[in-house]
Amino acid sequence: MKIYSFKKGGLVLEDPSTPPATESIAAFLPSIAVVPLIQHPGEAAVPLVSVGDRISEGMLIGRGKGSGSAHIHAPIPGRVIRKVTWTLADGRPTEGLVIRLEGAFTTLGHRKERYQWETMSPADLLRTFADKGLVEMEEPGKPLYDMVREATASQQPVIVVVRMVFDDPWLVADYVLCKEHVEEIIEGARILRKATKGSHIIFTISEEETALGTLFEQAAAPYKESISVVYVGARYPQRNRRELEIVLKQYEKVNNAPSSYHCIINPATAYAIYTGVVHNIPILERYVAVGGGAVKSPRVLRLRLGTTIGDAIAQCGGFVSRPARIATGSTMKGKYVQDLDEPITKTTVSVIALTEEQIGGEQTYACINCGECRRICPVGLDPERLYKYALLEKDEEARRYNVVDCHGCGCCEVVCPSRLPLSTVIRISIKRGAAK
Amino acid sequence: MNVSHIHVARKPLIHITLPTYSRMWLVSIAALGGIVQSAFTDGGYSFLLALVAVATALVVELLVGTVHAKYTSMGDGSSIATALILTLMMPHTIHPAVLVLGVLFALLVVKQSFGGLGANWFNPALGGWLFSYLSWPHLFRDALIQSHLVKIQEGIGKGILDPGGSPLAVLKYMGFTTSSLDEGIVSFLNQTLFSRFDAELPRGYIDLLFYTGPGIIADRGALGLLLGTMLLLAFSVVRFLVPLVYLAVYLVLVRLYGALPFGGSFGGGDMLFALLSGGTILAAFIILSEPVTGTKSLMGALFVAFILGILSFVFTYPGGILFGPLYAMVVGVVFIPWVREMETILLYKKARRIP
């Protein structure tokens, strides 16, 4: 078994406070759902309902507005009781609709219909992706419609790549999803292959998960499409697009395959494609890992979108100690939440209640030039220098030192003994430089 | 974090390495190991010197904090580490006032005048040591006049040479006798361990490990300092390869050519003597591994360690400087900015593409 891996930098992450990767548990339905109109990188969806309106489960309640924006659907049936606005951790204002659970479910508890996607054209599939509000099921939540358009416009053969690379322990929800829905994920990838007119499907799987790889190999065997399982290193940030591209190019070189465009999705997105196209159901729920040192019983929950983070934690037994911070995403690439009433969205991979001990201190000190950031940077940058340029707003100078190659994996920041927000400040420099 | 219209959230949310202050405290503990050992045999004077140095460092930080809070490094422990490292470089009988002035120079001139921790281009402890030594050379000379290193130089000056090329033999000719502790331990080791390999450990090395005569505190606390460095290695404060390369280069050169000044022949140099004297352990594990005035990359650090290993030998043996390794560090630090610039050009500036 050949293992493909990026060469330098990166780190092995472990976290004992993640939920066990054994099974998912269906969470209670929320009596109140908060549905943000921004769950994607583009503009906010335009609300199609008003306060007081009755809505049904899966009803379109927000229409995506242009590139980068996606439709929003009601995760529960009920009545819109309020419009709310709040500020996200990155400073962006957002607004959402508060829905009170009322009436009957139209999909939950009902037999799911199966639509024959094999007869649909790529254009029809693309339309379905947009109608169902399908997005990449992790930050920043890029609409699938945009991803497919980019792939087909690339003028290269397209390969659909499902990244089942668990280099971050907080991807445990994706792992459980993969174990529980092998067939569905393969079918979702096949649908995407057809939509992108792709030539091949690759499941990239962490080297430690050979059992999962075997499951996918066996399940994919009957299909006539060209499907491969490729084992990759488990060192963070193997899952990042850049590091994944490196191993995919290694794989193509070894197999004498032509250089291709890689349409990379995660397993949750493949599952959402399956649900959206085969069962005609938009994204209403997702697998979320709820845990952290401050949570009593960390679990992988199947949560309805709009469930508040407070409710999600309550379903895991609440807190055992006072959390220092609560975050969504992962400890490497996530973001803090401002309060427990923030909701689960399409891109919420996990909810983490961190203790002070887990954070490891936030008091910053002067840079001591220890070189940990340079040693760990998978791109081979000099984060210390870039950080100092960023503080001085010397963005042009930073560009000379390849600051734009930084993909924000956060490795430098996590190993910095002076606790400097290297990655964060460098991202600001990149954005500021691009804006000039 | 919000800079005008740019939206970026702080991440990541955890930190997995020892924080700066913990590293500084570990360095301080390692330094204390040597100081405490030295204090056992000088009635606690070495410890008193360390206390004076630390107190001076705290007062400096308080003053700096009062005048300009931004530049104080009271919380990170770096000033205390500097004070203790400087103490290690001082003769154990030096007047405390010399140490106070050395600490003041190290912290106010070398460190704070360049912007505090992380901004200084020269190692503050080395700066303080140079300042003290060049300002009051007679005090250093008086304090070290009876030390084993000075006695060896005197012996060579008088034409006392050993065909085996051993500095310990020269010391013996100069009237130094081995202690009963050395006799006992060396006899035991020879009977139980070295006899199995048809080898014999000469007398005198245990005395070097527990050196009680006049000298710099680092040499008088060699064992304590060695134990302290293990702590630094265990917590990855020091990259193991860097002191290893330095010591390997230095000691191999000593082995090859180190016997010549003492009347010996090629290949008969005394590596253990070189390791346990002249501040070698301090230079290898603490000064060379100091990050602020270090290189950017491991490759650069290994290159510098290699060069400084050669310089340490050149200064100590052909040069006859008592503390050659420490002088080598001074010279090395001066060239580090140039090495860093080269590293930037070679390692970090060129455009990178996915292969």
C-alpha cells in the first residue's frame, strides 16, 4: 500500500476530548431554530418569508444572491417568530430567522422517495444542486454550483476527489458519517462526477484508516465508473487543498495519469449531494461532533440546522467545568462563537467547549525567534517575518516573501511559544494586500 | 479580529508547545543547577551572586516597566534567565558590584535599548560578560589566578610538558593533587567497567566534574549544569542536534590536535577535559541554543554550530584563551545577522510552487 504525503512541516494532532468515533446519535428536534441567511462566503440570501409566516419542513426561505451565495431552507416546520441580527467572530454582521417548531414534518419519519438521477443531464444536476442549496459542508461553505462551474470551465479532465483525510481529530463527525453511509457517499460522488463530466473518482483516505478504505473499495467495486482509493498521510494539514493537490500530483505521476482538475469535496458534501439529488431533500441536518474538555459526554450528534449551540451541548450532558472558550469548526481552523444561541449551520463540523488547559494560555509574549513556526510551516514560509511585516502593514514586502502562498492552516500559531496570532495576522495581511 | 472592512476570525484555538515563560524558567533552572553546585563548595557565595544578579534584573524590569510598560519583560522570565546565565560566566569570587554592573549593561544596553526581548541582536548575557571582563580585567585575573586553567598555562609557560599531551598531567606537575573522592570513584569505575574493555580512566576527571577550586561558576558547577541541560533537552527547549554538532566538531578537533600544546602528539588530545572546562557546557547547551540571537533554520543553526566548534578549538588551544568556547560564542553572535540574511535569501525568499 503506497502512502502519499506532503514532504515538510505539519504536525500530528491528538485530542482526547473529542467524541468517540463509534456511532452517531440522533439529537432531539429543536423547539426553536435559528437559521442564518449567510451560511456561505457570498452575499446573504434574500429572505422569502416574513415574521408570522407559517413554513413547512424543507421549504425555501432564503434565495441565494449571485456567485458565492446559496439557497436556505427551513430545517423544521413552524412559524417565523423573529428576525435577528448578530456579529460573527470574524466581525461580519449576520442576520437570521427564528422559527418556532409547529405543525407536521413532511420528510422526517416518512418513507424517502428515490429519484433516478442516472437519467438526468449534467445541467439538470447542476440546477438541482443550486435548488437544494448545496454547499461544501465546511467553512467557508462554497456553493457546489460554483465549484462545478469552475471545474467544467477548467478545460482539463476533471477528477472528483472525496477527502476522507482525518488529520484533525475534530473531523470525527465526518469519520462516523463515512462509516455509516458508505453507499450514499459513493453515490453522491458519482452524481458529482456526472455533473462535472469527470473522468474519475478518488477517495483519499488517511493511512491509518485502512479498514474504512477497504469498505469503500468493496462498495465501489460494482460500479462501472473509474473509482480509486488512495491512501495519504495523516499529518495535519494533509487535508488542505494545497497539500492534497501535492499528493494527487504524486499519484498521477506514479500512475502516468494526465494532469487533471481536482474537484475536491468532503464526505459530508457527498452525502448532501446524495440526499439532495436522490431523495430531493435539501440540507436539513448534519453530523456534528460536540465535545471538548468542558463537555460532560462528548458525542457525534445528527443535528438539525438551526439548533442552538447551547441545545447541542445540553444534549451531551452539559458542562462539567466552566469552558474558557466555545468554538465551532476545529481547534485549528475553527472560530469562537459569541454566545450559546448561535446556531448549527451547514458548515458546522463540530462544537468545542475548550477549557483553559486545552487552550494553553492566550497571554502573548515577544517573539523569541525560536523557529518553531518556520519548522512546522508546510509551505516553507517564514511566518515570523511575514507576521512582523503584517503588523507594520508592509504588505508589498510580505508579497515578496510569498505571503500569498499561506493557506491559513494555523500550524505556526499552534506551536508558537509566545502565543502570537501569526496565522490570523498573516491572513489579514493577505486580504489587505489583495484589497489594495 | 477586524481591520477596517477585512474580516478575519482568530484561530487556531489551542497551543501545544511550552510557552515562552516556561522555556525561560527551564533555562533558569538549568543555570541554577550549576550555581547551586558551585555554592556548595564556596560557602554559598555563588548563590549570593546569583541572588544579587536576579535582584538587579528585577529592579531593571520594574524600572523599565514604570518608564515604558510596553518593553518590560517581567512576566516572561527572560531577565532572570539572563542574570543567571551571566552569573555562570563569572568567577565565583568576583565582587557583586561587577555582576550588578554586568546585569545592568546586559539588560539596559544590550537588551532594552534595542526594544526588549526578541529585538536584541546580541546575546545580553554575553554582552554583560564582555562588558565586565573588558572593564575590570584585573578583577577577573585576580579571581582566576589560582584556577586550574591558569595553572596549566603557567606550567606550559615554564616549559612543563607531558609526552601524553594531557592537561591533567601538567596540572599534576604544577602541584595539583586528586581528591579522595576522585580516587575512590575512578578506582571503582576502572575495576568494574573500564577493565572489561582493557581501558583505564585517568585520575582527575571526577575532580573536574566536582571542581572546587577557583574558576567561573559554570566550570565549578559542571555536573549541575549537565543535569540542567538534560532538562532542557527533555522539554525540547534545546534542539539536540545543535549542541551535538558543536561538541562533536570541537571535541574531535581537540582529540586530533589538542595534545600538541601540552607536549603530546597528533590524536592524543583530552576531550573530557575540554568538555568539562572553559565553559564548554554552558556555551553548547545554553548560549549556542539561545533562540533570539540564533539562526532562522535548523540548517543554519547546524552550520553555525560547526563553525563555532572550529573557532572554540582555535581560540582555546592554539590561541590559549582560557574560555575559548565563550569567545567563540561572542564572535558567532556577531555574524548571526549575516547568516540570517543568507537563510532568508536561500530558504524563504524564492518562489515556491507545488511540485
